[in-house]
Amino acid sequence: MIIPDYRIEPADFHADNDDLHAVRDAVFVIEQRIPAEIEWDEQDPHSLHLIARDAHHQPIGTGRLSPEGKIGRLAVLSAWRNQGVGKSIMAALLNEAQKRGRPEVSLNAQLSALVFYERFGFVKAGESFIEGGIPHQSMRLKLEPLAAPERRAINPGRPSVAATEFDHFDDALAATLNIIKDARRRLGICTPNLEYPLYGHPDIAAALRQFAIQSQDGGARIIVQDTTTVIGQAHPLIELAQKLPSSFEFRTPVEPEDQQYASAFIFNDRDGYLFRLFDDRYAGVWSPALPSRSRQLAETFDRFWQRCEPCTAFRALNI
């Protein structure tokens, strides 16, 4: 039996707009001939969007949850149907609704898909109607509240470690290696061009590979300032991402002020971080555990990430 290789992840409506269009236009506008002005509405910018991607990061399915708890725009490309993609998206949307504390969700189902939704427990509400030229049926599902997480023994946490300055490449290499090895589920990297001396170093590549294998549903998010110097070159990190695509996600800045960002840094989910004020110098500060600074960097990175777009230049390399 061949197990399809895909993953479900949150999508930013603006940053991932092209990928959302690729799926929804193909399914709804072209295949089902729904007018584009109906398919794309005022709910889109305010909804939670999920996207299914194949092993090459290409979009293959979508779904959304509106602020009012309405599920919609569930679509899967024809080549990927009957492989569990739609079920995975629906399950993820229901889980998100539960996490938001919604007691109930609703949707408008095409009559041809009633059985699919009934398998999740949805029940009909009212009479069928025509929407976009297609018969639909309103449906609702009451949600069970998520069970409270099991209380664990209080963990005093790791003691903070004061930041240490460094001004040599070997020190930067050793500190970066420490941060990667200490990560459990998440890594964030902001780099000018995947700096080959650092992120192409065999020890770094080996540590990133081990992290990817052990991080389970986690992974590394990497912002690359300039992709032009990387394309067409052999790079251990790119080769690793080709083999383990679900563990690495690349984005690049598009706004001028972001493109001129002059610093470089890395942080993990264990409060470790390394920061270099100038990305062309291996001098800066680092700590294996300094929550105040690490979390500040993580917040900066998240805002930066949302303004970036996926590295389409790397997709040609099957990322």
C-alpha cells in the first residue's frame, strides 16, 4: 500500500494567497464553475485557513473556519482525492474549533458530499437550497469540549544563563550547534543567505538532521534574506530539506525594509538564542537559556515571518 505524503498546516491568507487561489480556483471556479466573485468573499481575510501540501510543498487542499464557527471552502485537487486529504483537513478544522472553545460548528454542504460530513457527525438543519448554482444543505455539529490537560508536576524550569559575547567564527559555530542540539520541537533561523560556512558545516547539518527526525510534529522555520546566491549551488541544508520537507519551511522577505534587515539570529523552544547585530560578521551574543531575550526574538521572528512569502525559488529544488 502506498501512503500519500502530505501535511496540513495553518495558512496566512495574505502570505499564502497564491496557494489558496491555486486550489480553490481549480476546484470551485474552474471545475464547478462557481463565479469567482462568490467564491472569494469578505470572510476570507478574517478566517482561519488550513492548507494541505504535498512532499514538494505544493498546495493540494484547503479549508477555512470563520470567526462565527462556520466551516467552508473545503477543497482538494482532483489528483489527491480519495487519499484522506479532505478528512485530514476537516479533522484539523474541528480540532481548531474545539481549541477555540466553540460549542458548535456549521457548514453548507453540497448535496453530493452529505455522506462525507455525516461521517463526522454533522446533521441537517433546515431545507436544501441553491448556492452558486449547486444544491446545498445546511448542517451543524455540536462539539465536545476538549479534555483538560493532565496536570503534571511543577517544573521549576531551567535556570537563566547570562548572555556571553563572542567574536570568532568557531565560537559562533559552537553556540549555534548547542542551540540546535538543545531544541525539542521548534527552531527559528534568520539568515542572509544560508551562510555556507555556518549552516553548510557538517556538524550543523548532522545536528539539524537529528533535530528533524526527533522533533515529530515540529520543525524549523527559516527566513532567507537573499535566495539568489543559494540557487544552483549544492548546500547541505537544502539537500536535507529535500529529504525531510515536512521539517523545514523557508520564507523570504518582500517588503523593502525587511529586505534590508541587517542582523542574523537563531533561537529554539528551550529559550536558547544567538544574535549577531551584523549578518556579515561572526560576532554577537548568545545564551543556552535566557527566556526574556529568546522570547523577544521569537516574537520579532513571528512578525517578520508573517510578512514574508514562501521561497518559490527553492520549490524548483523540490522544497
